[in-house]
Amino acid sequence: MTKEEVQGATEEEQQAQSKKGLKKQQKEAEKAAKKAEKQAKLAAEQQSTEEDDFAKDRYGVSAMVQSQQKLDRVLVRVQDLTPENADQLIWLRARVHTSRAKGKQCFLVLRQQQFNVQALVAVGDRASKQMVKFAANITKESIVDVEALVRKVEQKIESCSQQDVELHIERIFVISQAEPRLPLQLEDAVRPDGEGEEEGRATVNQDTKLDNRVIDLRTTTSQAIFRLQSGVCQLFRDTLTKKGFVEIQTPKIISAASEGGANVFTVSYFKTSAYLAQSPQLYKQMCICADFDKVFCVGPVFRAEDSNTHRHLTEFVGLDIEMAFSYHYHEVIDSITDTMVQIFKGLRDNFQTEIQTVNKQYPSEPFKFLEPTLRLEYTEALAMLHEAGVEMGDEDDLSTPNEKLLGRLVKEKYDTDFYVLDKYPLAVRPFYTMPDPNNPKYSNSYDMFMRGEEILSGAQRVHDAQMLTDRAIHHQIDLEKIKAYIDSFRYGAPPHGGGGIGLERVCMLYLGLHNVRQTSMFPRDPKRLTP
Amino acid sequence: MALRELSSLEKYLGLKKPNKYSTQADKKIPVLQNNNGPPLVGLVTIACHLVKEAKRPNLLGDSAESRAVVHQWLEYRVTKLDGCTKEDIKTILKDLNLYLQDKVYMAGNQFTLADPFMYYGIHPLIVDLAIQDKEQYVNVTRWFDHIQHYPGIRHHLPPVVVPRNRLYTSKHH
């Protein structure tokens, strides 16, 4: 290129540059103008919102309740809201289950444990636009204080527990705000598994639920399960107390493994080590030798079994019974089965709401039992199994699949989900089990089953120190380790027997659930130590 | 295994003189040395021959269609059933269950060679089935129980217990 051409080119470039530059400047100017416009608009809006918000002091986030004042205010329970309270102005505190804005209204569902009620904030003379917006933005699970008018509704609100009323909110304050991102959604946690698959909606798997137990326990299903569990404990205590039993507390830090050395947790005990009790067995018996006659205890049981099954926990609550009897250990069986039947009746009569709530998510057949309780002998059970094609020896223990099959056969033949199996073979029972007086192959021991799964193992105990020593030697148990136990029978011991049940397993089987972790509040298993 | 089957078949057919069989290759394919002609090789071939010898050709089917069906199941037994893997068992039982929904015997309403053939072949699978599965494949169980009680069939195999009553009635065990 020649010089002129270059110059021309540069001039062109310059022109082009300045054209570009002009364009750029123009663009920036436009941008700035737009931004200024927007800001001005916002400012104007804000001003207008502040100006127009006549409901400013009827909503907001409250200061943290640090017990600053004693308010003389009565908070009504959601479960008590009925058409009888229509047109009353009430206060209540509940969680925001859902909040949904729709134009000039915001619909909320307020929840308290198993009960919920629909509430609404509408733009009007009591609520401003800003208040409705605030209500719509309250995060799920936040706890709110609400003052509202109770209104009767013509059409039943199917999705809530309180179907005949609706709350018209006058004031709403957030007492405790929940973080916006919940680790799991409560609707998903309550959805039945089948429904989730069919409709393609989410369900929450068990591990997630257990990791975020605090939120999972808020669901209607969990609330129902643990209220029923509380009922089981209550009925157990009440029934036994009425029968003259005394509640005892036994030590959980012990010097020798009670059921055998394999599945026991060791703890360091100052300069030596000790064990966590696998059962209150030894102490229950010592109480009988101490003349308490009939005792029961409710307490934790620790089994270091590395079993990852649907029905094993490393720590669970044991409900244990022990009693002295007059002449035959069947007196003990009758007492225990009667207690169980009273528990089943109590649950059936007083906890139907809870049972139905659980069935919504986990459908199952109602629990059936006979009065008096069905009692089969081990040999009879073997015959039933043989007839169904199962091969088993006379002195074999029942495997889990065979137990379940036997449960099915019994259900089919006798129509009961609860029965006792009596006279187990001696070889498969612990050393302190009393052998059968007529047939040395068998023992005075029994198991009880619910829905085909074992819930109780019990027996008449050996109450003679010499026989106990012989049996221990036969089972190759170190006599030194159980010296204190054997000694307790040297100074007069009445004939006695008993058994123990697992609270979580009984609840699981009564409700027809399939995993014991669902009935344990903060379950412990080989893979789980928290929460 | 195949040899025992053939001798049971002979007993059922009422053949007076039991034949002498030998086997071929590791799969133990049965071979029948005939006086007149080349040896007969293969379970299906020998079985058909025995049926003809016993002058019971109706066991192979009355019409052309039923003959085809019978042969189909004889083939099925030797190709699909013998030596099937664990994963196949579920599919086989499901298919059979569907097929036997509206049929008394394998070939429809008549007892044919296909029935004992399939019975011998499927016996090891049924023996190991849990009661719950037996209830699930209810048509297979019904047919199996029928054939195992058919006079003259069950010679060398142990009977499989089939409970009369439904144990697993509800969906949720």
C-alpha cells in the first residue's frame, strides 16, 4: 500500500473507530439511562409501598422470644378448631406447611403435629398487598403466630384434618424462621412408595429420612408411630402393675456378658473394662431370689450383632418380665400372653387414629389375635412344616424363613397373628433354661410370634445352683464369670420364669411395617451412630 | 438323568422289554442302538420312537396342529429348560404360567408326551420353589400337581408337596 493509501486507510480506520466509538458511547448512554430509570422507578415504588402499607404493624418477623414479656394470650390448638368456634377471633402458633399466593390472596396451610387447617390472607381493609406478599414468602416449616377469624366453610376442605373451618388472618408474625432449603419435603416423606412410582413423584428413601430425623419425625406418619409406641409402654406398665408386678431398674454396665461373649459391647471402666448389658436377665432373676416375686423392667438393651437386617438394632428398648410361679411354668406363659392381649386391645381401642394414619402410608392388614392365646407345641409345628414340604430335624432350631412360613400356616389354619410356641428343643436354648422333666431332648421354654416373626424368647429358669453349674459346664461357660449369678441361688430360690420383648419390634409388627428403624426414634445399627 | 427318564417312560407306555441305552458326549445324550438301522440319538427322537413302538401315536397329538404343539414343547424342554440359568427360571415360569392359564395339559385338553416330558424337565425347578412362588405361578403349580399324580408318570422323581390352601392372600406380606 502507498503512503496515501495507508493514510487513507488510517483515516478510514479512525473514522471507523470513531463510528464504533460513537456507537459504543451511544449504547453506554442508553444503558445508563435505563438503569437510572429503573432505580428511579424502584425508589418511587418503595416510597409508594412504604406510604401505602397501612398494615405495616400487622405482620413481620418477630424479635426472638427471649422471654421478654408475659403475654396474657391464649393460643388455641389446631385440633380444637371446629365450626363451634365460628366467628371467634383467636390466636394460634403453628408451622407453615405450605403457602401459595394467588393474585390478591395467599393460601396457607398451618400445621400442628397431625392436624392442619387452611388459612388465608386477602388484600382488603385488614391486609395490604405487602402483607399478602410477605405471607406468600414465609419459608416452609417456619413457626408463626397468627391472629385470625375462624370461618365456617360450606365445602369441606378435603386436604386438611380440620375440614369444616378456615382461618381468615388478621395478623401474622414469624416466631422462628426456617432456612429456605429443606433437606427433605414433608409431602414426599409421607407419600406411599407405590404412589411415588406410579405418578413419578418423589419419595424419600430411608437413609435420608434417618439422617434428617428431626424433620422426618414431624410427618403425620412418624407422629402417629411414636404416639402408638408410647401407648405400648404405657399399657405394658399399667397391665403389669395391675397384676401386682413391681418395676425395677437393672444395671447396664456389668462385669460379665449375660447371653454369651460374642455380641457384647466392651467399655473401658477406669483401670479395667466392663460390658454393656445384653439383657437384664441375670438381675431380674436375682430380684426374684430377693423376694420381689413379680418384676418387670423397661430399659435399653445392647447387642453388638453385626447383622444388617430389617429387624436388628444394636441398641433397643427391652420390656422384660420375670415372675415366681407356684407349680407349673404355664402360669408364667398365661400371665405374659394376657399382658400382650391387654396391650393389643388397648391399642385397638385407643389408638385407631394413629393406626389409620400409619396405614395411609403403609397399608397393612389389621392385627388379629385369639383369646385365650393360641399355644402350639414345637412337635406340632414341625408336623405342620413337614406337611408343607419343609425338611427339618426334631432338634433343629427354626430358621427365619421357616418361622415366617410357620406364621403363614398358623394364620391360615387358626386366623391369628399372635401365638406361642412351647417346648423348644433343649439344645438350642441358653444354659439357664430348665429342661423338660419327661423328655431330656426338650425344655420348658417358649417363643412368641407376631405376624410370623419372633418377639419374645422365654423359659422356666434353672433355680438350683448345682444344676445350673452342670448346665453351664455342659455349655462350656467359664464358671468364674458367672459366680455371682450362681451364688444368688444358693440361699433359697423360688421356681420362676419370664421373658423379654423388644419395644421397637412389637410396634413394627403390630402396625405391619417392614423395617424396625421406622419404629426406633434415633436407631442404632452397625452402620449408624447419629443423630 | 435322561436315561432314568426314558426307563420311566417305558414303564408308563407299558413296554415289556426295557431297552439298553448308552450315552454320547459330555452332555450325556442318550443313544439307542437299534437292531434294524442306524442308532437313534437324542431324547426327543428316542421318546418318539418309544411312543410309536408302544403303538400310542395319539400321545404325539391327534391333529396336525396338536402334533406341532407337542413337538414345540418337546423341543422347548431340550433347548430352553435343560441347563437353564438362575435368571432364566423366573422368565420360564412366568411364560409357562401365562400359557397354562387356559389349558389343562401342555397341548390343550389332551394328555400328550409333552406333559411328562415337561414334568421331568421342570421338576428340579419346582422342587426348589418357595411356597410364595408356587402361589405366584399358580397355573404351573396346578398343572405340575396334576401331572405328578397322573397314574404311571412319577416313577423316579420325589413328589413335591403342594399346599391346598392359599397362604399368601394379601399383597403385603
